[in-house]
Amino acid sequence: MLRLEPRPQASRLWTYVSPLLALVLTVLLGLALFMALGKDPVRGLQMFFWEPIKTGYALGELMVKATPLLVIALGLSVCFRSNVWNIGAEGQFVIGAVCAGGVALLAEKDTGRWIVLAVLLAGVLGGMLWAGITALLRDRFNANEILVSLMLVYVADMVLSFLVYGPWKDPAGFNFPQSKTFETVTQIPRLMAGSRVSVGLLLALVGAGLLWVFLFRTRAGFAQQVGGLAPDAARYAGFSSRKALWVALLTSGGAAGLAGALEVAGPIGQLTPYVPAGYGFAAIIVAFVGRLHPAGMVFSAVLMSMFYIGGELAQSRLGLPKSITGVFQGLLLFCLLACDTLVAYRLRWVAKKMGSV
């Protein structure tokens, strides 16, 4: 019989193999799901893993989806490595979008291109402000950051709804709950003509490089990680747990707010109730599938964006429900959690002894 036995130390091999095995299991479960729904399983997987990459335009759309996922995941990785559980990146994303949209609405046709920097900065500050609420409550009152950050997501959604249904509603928008379309001067510059890919992609990749330097080549990054792995050792070494808390949450919130600014001043171009797209929650999966490493998160962000696009294609071409995207995201997360068991445990075949008669 097979038995799980604790390993003397965590397996370095399975740390990297586990996400790959989780992806394989997700694909197999996806095949079974499509068959259960009476759909062609090969055609279904084609929607998720081939259609998003088969043309140059499709690749561009893939990068558009991957950009906010990667930016948010980079910030979340700082939190998770510091043992600070920020589950409310979606709310920080929304408030960043609101603040960026507020600045964009101030622009006029003759405003200079400097407004783009102001829009991005407003998004970063908005996300930091929203994450700062969680940091303050955790620091001063020892409130649970998981619950606080999660509940603030719904408050952020209400703030957005109030604005687009009320004072920021476009008077020429035929009563639709949306702001007016931002002036062209506020739009994030695009990398190439005919594509929606913006310089946000470059910012995300540069951010991944900067995060690697911070985590693995600076004393401050080392202090963040030690505080998460061994709080007692961090205190003994003179590292401040309060500083680690604030750095982690403000960094994560700023990254989520930047992603919100890139989204509303890029592909969306206005504020609508549909700005919350679940990127903040999906980025949690991106961070853990990427092993909280900048390079790994680049690839996992691309994978997660394939699930987003594949889900949209499955709705329009196969008649599947909108929830299919969330199903695939959930399958990947649960498979990863299951496969991660092999990092700390190993399967061993044990011969079953026959009982005496």
C-alpha cells in the first residue's frame, strides 16, 4: 500500500515539479469536465491553450490580460514572503483605478502628455492608501489582515458604483453607469500600432527584475523574508516587524493600484462597474503557481491570462457558462495545493502484512 512519509527536508525538485504536475492534472480534469458537459474535449482545450497564442493579435491580447495579473502578483509576493496575508488586492486594484480615473477626468484636449504620469501616480497612491487601512488596523489593533483586506474589497466596489452611478456618471452616456471616455492624451502609450499592448507590459517586466534585486540582493529584502520565515530570529537580528508589515502592504497595494491605473487608462478607457474583473484574486494563484519568484510569476501570469481568454472563447463558441474561467482557476489552485504535499512528504510503497490466522 502507498503511504505518505515526512521528508527529512523539503524537496527542492518537487518545489519546481509540483506546479507542472498541477497543470497536467488541471488539463486532465478539464478534459473530464468538457466530456461531462457534452462538449468536444479537444475543442475545449483548444479554446484555452491554442486559440490565445495562434496569431499575433491573440498574443497581444494575451499580454493585455497578463500585465495586470503580473503587476499585482509581484506586489502580493512581497506580502506572502513576509507572512502578511493580503487577500484584498482586488479592492486596492479598484481604488487605484478610481483615483487614476479621477485624475484622467480632469484632463482636457489641450492637456500635456505629462498627465499620464499623474494618472499612474494617482493609481499607485490610491492602492497604497487602501492597503494602508489594513496595515493601520493590523498595527494598532492587531486586526486580522485577511478579514480586513477582504472586506475592504466590497467597500471599494461600493465606492466605484457610487461614483459611476452618481457624480461621475457621463451625462451624454444614455443613462449607462459609466464615466465619460477619457481624453486621448491620458491613454497609456501603446507598444505597437494595431495592438492594445501598452507600456504597462514593460513596466511589469521591469518590476519583476526590480523585485528580484530587492528580494535576493538587498538587506531590506532579506529582512522582509526573515520576518516571514522566522519572526523570532528577525527580532533577534534587530529587524522591525512593524516596518516589514507596512512595507509589505504598501508595496502590494501600490502594485495593485498601478495595475488598476494601467487598466482604466489603457484597454478600458473609462470607469464602469465592470472594472473589477477578479484580477486581484486571480493574482493570488499567479503568485503561488509562480512560487513567489519573479521569473516564475511571469510564466504563471501568462498561463492565467490564457484561462481568462479561453473562458471568454468557450462562452462565445461553445456555449459554456461564464463561470468556466473560475472553474479552471480553482482547479489549478486545488491541484497545486494537492501536489505541494509532495514537497514535504514522499510516497512510499509499504508491503501489507498478512494477519495470522
